[in-house]
Amino acid sequence: MATLDRIKNVCVELLKIDGSRVQESSRFVEDLGADSMQSIELVASFEEEFDIEMDEDAALGVKTVSDAVAFIDRVISEG
């Protein structure tokens, strides 16, 4: 499954939103409604989903779904 699809699935499950709301341009806070606690939970969920470790400060700087795809793909490739 592609990185984007896996990120969408995590967002839908954690944020309890309809999958159609999660687009590449979607912003986690403004468009998907993630609050600060959910943002931290998203980072943890992405780490679990992809079996990676992310720098939390850098990860919390990721604002959109497409940024998350690029960030996670970079962490995986540096793995």
C-alpha cells in the first residue's frame, strides 16, 4: 500500500473523519480538525504504522498530508 493511502487510513481512524476529507493538500489542523494532542498522536501512529522513529519536533512541523508523505518517505529511505 502506498504511503499516501496508509497516511489517509491513520487520519481516518485517529481523527474519526470521512476518508474523502483526506486529500494530499489537506492540512492536519485547519482542514482535518486535529488538535494539539491529536497531532502528537498522529506522529505516534505514523511511527507505528511505518515502523519508524521520527524526530518529534520536525514531525510536528509537518502541516499537510503531502508534506507527511514526503517526510515519512525520507525517513524510510534514510532508515
